[in-house]
Amino acid sequence: MTFTSPLFLVFLIFAVSINYALPQRFRHLFLILCSFVFIGFYNIESLLAVLVFSLFNFFLAQSVKGNRFLFLVGLFVNAGAILLFNYFNTATNGFVFTFSSIHFNLDCFIIALGLSFYSLQNIAFLTEVYYERIKTENSLYNFILYTSFFPKVISGPVMLPAEFFPQINRNSITKTELTIGFQRFLTGLFKKMVIADRLAPAVSSVYDYPTSYSGMTVLAATYLFTIQLYFDFSGYTDMALGIAKMLGYDLKENFDTPLRSTSVSEFWRRWHISLISWFTQYIYYPVVYKLRSFKKTAALVGILFTFFVSGIWHGIGLTFTLWALCHAVYLSFELFTKGIRVKLSERLSGIGYKLISAFIVFNAICFSNIFFRAASAEKAFALIRSVFTSFVPQQWLSGFIAPLAIGGHQADEFNLYISVFLFSVFLLFENRLNKMAKSAHYRIPYIVILLMLIMLFGVFANGARFIYMQF
């Protein structure tokens, strides 16, 4: 039951309608029930995992304040869960065991649930309570809602305790929230079904056969993957924020036009904002504080360690380590060349410098994404070699258009051109379209156009799974 499935749309209409009609004191219990249904739809193991970890962290938090041993136990269990889940995510056959009549397949339910995001929130809760920055939550129901709230349970945004708990007892849901939520959800649906899912086959056709195509084709597929990843994940976030808004909750913004960034550090301030905030607060700052007397060296070590942990969080494998290393190198380079870059920006015109910088940053991000997308390090290096050895395709149609269009027929080419046109227009007018999506008033032309595009060009069957469901 993904956000784009017809069954979920029925579920969503039911959840929003009943939640709106219920008195405030019953809403959090109803949303817990909805979250259990949503999670349990994947399989019962997912629901059991959420319940077990919720109970463990809730009761541990009652005594963790100032208790270093219990705090370390909590960190070990939740961090160990992330490693365990990511390991079995990459295992060939998963880990299967049977207890009574329940059949557990860790490889299956971890992919469905995205438990890494769930564990990050548990770590944040225990940390905040341990350092007495917040009081422990005394309501088990409120804590379960915080950890299992279904709009964010698959792929975030990662919500800190102080951002979520105060919203549980808010008094009312206004028509303005319903309006904004609906338009935001529809925008995400468009991003996912019309753009991301249409680009996914083009990317796969090249990346599944890394030695079969020219460097130009690989480069185009790499650009398309970065755009697919952005529209897939930002589309999910728009839907998650829209659903939560209609249910009376504000989730954290996760994207702020990151593909326009003029530096990699700016890119990470605009991309997956909630996750980067978590890594910054709970990993980068503590490391830098410990080494604060070393100044730039402290920042460098903090960058390297943070991205090392980020690579492990994304998955166990050399590809994610290399992806993380790329970004650690980028940020380290920016750290030590800040003065030079400031002087260069003063000599060049403002617009010219920004355009050149944005072009360089976009290509740097795309290069790192080769490791993020490739099935193995060997395949990633094979793709990179093709860019520098046989760049121009021998035949334009069969070597470039056909693999990206998933066929060489005129209809296939038309579909590719439509996809490129739609994401180009969206990126060009992204700020204006985002304002429409967040408008407190119904933007009828905007809604009608989105609905028409979804009906005409949306991928309704066999759409690609949300990429960040695997993390």
C-alpha cells in the first residue's frame, strides 16, 4: 500500500474524513490505529518490530536521564538495529526463521518499513532525554504515535521529539490545512508518477548493463538518475507532508530547490534537510566539539566521520562508502578553498559565477550518484570508464535514444521527450509551483493541470518503488 496505490487513496480518504470528524481527545488513538493498519498491511512482522522497539525505547527512557549505562544500551540497540536491517537488506536470501505459526523474513519486512528512519528518531528521543533537554514522554500512546505516524514511517522526514509532541494535542483541523495538504499531496503524486516513475526504466536500462553503452549514454542516464532521485524523494516528501497536514500535523520540510545549489555545502543544506539536521546535531557537532581546539582539523574530522556514518546508514557495501567519500572530499575541498572561492566570486559577475558553480556542483553530485545507483563498485567503475574511453555512440538511435527511451519506436521517443520537457519546466518554475502547492486557497488551474498530467502521463502499473524505502 504505497502512497500512489488506489488502495491507499481509499485508506487516506477514510483516515482524513474520520480524523476530521472525531473530537480532539480521540484523534491520536485513531491515528495510531491507522498507522498500525498501514504498517501491518506490508506484513505482521513490520508491525511487531515497531511495537517491540516502541516499548523498549519508551520504558528505557523512563530511567535513562543521567544514566550513562542505560543510554549506551539504548544507542547500541537502535544503532545495531540499523546495521542489522541494512545488512539483511543487501543479503542475497535474507534471514528467515520460524517461531510458532509466524514466518519471519527480515529481508522482506525491513525493506517494506524503512526502519532506519524509525531508529534515528528513537536515538534522538533517548539522547534528548538523557541530556535533559526534554522531559521524558509519560504517555505510551503519544510515544507510539511519534514513532509510527504513518505519513513519515517509511522514509521520513525525521522528526525530533520537540518538533512532534507539542502537535499531538492541537485543538482543530482547519479547512486551510485540508486545502494545503491536498495540493501538496497532489504535487507529490505528480512528481512521483509522472516524472520519477517515467525516468526509472530509462536509468535501469543503462545501469543494468554498464558495459553495453557509450559514455554519452551513461552520462545522460546518470543525469536522469539524479533528477529521478530528486523527484522520487521530494515527491514522497510532498505527499507525506500533505497527508500529515490533512491530519493536523506539520512535518519538517525536506527539500529546498537543491539542484540549484552553487556549492556542495549549500546542496546539503537544501537536500534531505531533516536527515542532515539529525547527522549534524547528533554526530557532526559532538565530534567538532570534542576537537574544538584544532579548528579546521576538527571540522575536517567531523565531515569525514559524519559521512562515514552516513554511508553505513545508507547501506552496507563499498558503493555507499565511495558515495559518502565523494561528498566528504567535496566538502573538505570547499572548507580549505573558501577564501579563494570568495575572491573568485568577487571578480566574476554574480550571475555568471552562480551558473558556473551550479553546473560544477550538479556534475559533482551526479558523479557521486553513480556509486549510489550502481549495483556494485565494479559496475560503477565500468560506467565511469565508458565516459572516458568511448564517449560518442556509434549509432545515435540504437546507442543513445533507444536505451533511454526503452525502445526505438516513435512512441518511445515521444515518451522520453515528454518526460524531459515536464521535469525541465518543473525545475525552471519550481519556486512558483511550490508556492501554489502550499497556497491556503485552492488553485483550481494548478489542480486541474496536475490531474490531467497524472491521468495522461502517470505510471499507474508497475511504478518504481520509492527509492528511500530501502534505507
